Amino acid sequence: MVGQLERAELRRIVLCVGYLAHLIVAVLQNGADRAARIEYVKEETELGTAGSLRLAAGLTDTFLVLNGDVLTDLDLQQLVSHHKRSGNILTIAAHRRTQQADYGVLRLDSEQRLVRYDEKPEETFHVSMGVYVLEPAVLAFIPEERFDFPELVHALLSAGEQVGAFPYDGLWLDIGRHEDYQRAIAIWEETELSLPLATSH
């Protein structure tokens, strides 16, 4: 993870840590032997995926946020460039996922008559990759309480702020899902690709 961020020419990494924080600190230290400086902010209480940003000092320029459970080869420099060109206050990296229904789906009209029967149809969505580019102005929308990224997105949209997406069809795995975790292990063993395992700015 740190190597991937360094290759994107990021020189300050802030890890928002809580449970088992001492293990993360023991492994990464402060980055004295690396190109990027590593800092830590510790959540004494659960603040949510956006609420923890209030603890990170010095977010005065465009910054990146990565969830701690993603594996991707997304070009972060390309993402940031797209964000700056777009004029978004927040840009969300987006990935297409196809999901198959477990059942036959009944398509009904307003009179509850069947107009079509689809056996276990597939539907494709754009989903959040857990990788974001933000402008410092978003911090004003984060209250002094637990606050997650979906709530931040809703707050920005309600305020009329411009939120956009950056579609990406390359490698992306959510290692919080068992299936993706198993695939991530296989990729690690086959290619020794570094895993991005912590929130960073």
C-alpha cells in the first residue's frame, strides 16, 4: 500500500487507526526510511469512515482517501487529474459489478399483472471502490458525530455540491468479501502485488 502511494508521488500518508493500531504502527513506523512520511490519528471512539477525517490536521489541499479493505491497480495520479479537471468537490472511483438474482423476477404492471418473467436475471451497477478524491471544503459538511461516506455524499448532494465518478474497469477487489479476499490471496501469491491496506490522505 505505502509503495503504491509513493509511486503516485504522495509524500504524506495519514492512517486513521483504531483497534489493533499498535500492530500497524509497529510494522510501518513513521516512514523515516521511505519517500513518504507516515502519520497516525487514533479514533478513541468509532467516528465512521468520514468522521475520522476530522482528526487529520493540515488537509488544506486536494487529498485522497482509501478504504482499508481494497486491492486495486488504479492509477491514482490519473484519478486526481480527472478530479481536478472536473471541478468536483468529491470524486468517487467507480467499478462495474454484475450481480445475479437468486430467484425468478416477476415484472408487473400497475394492475399487478405479469408482463415479463426473468429467470435469475443479471444486473450491472457502478459501485464505489472505496477510493475518493476530496477538496478541503468537504470537511465543513462533516459533523461532530459518527459519520460515514454515504452520509457525506448525501450531504454534499443536498447542498447542491458537484460530486462525480471516475469509472475504472481494471483490478479492484473488496477484501472484506470472502470471494474477493480469496482472489486477493491468489494474486498476492502469484504476483506479489502490494496490498493497499489502510486509509490514506
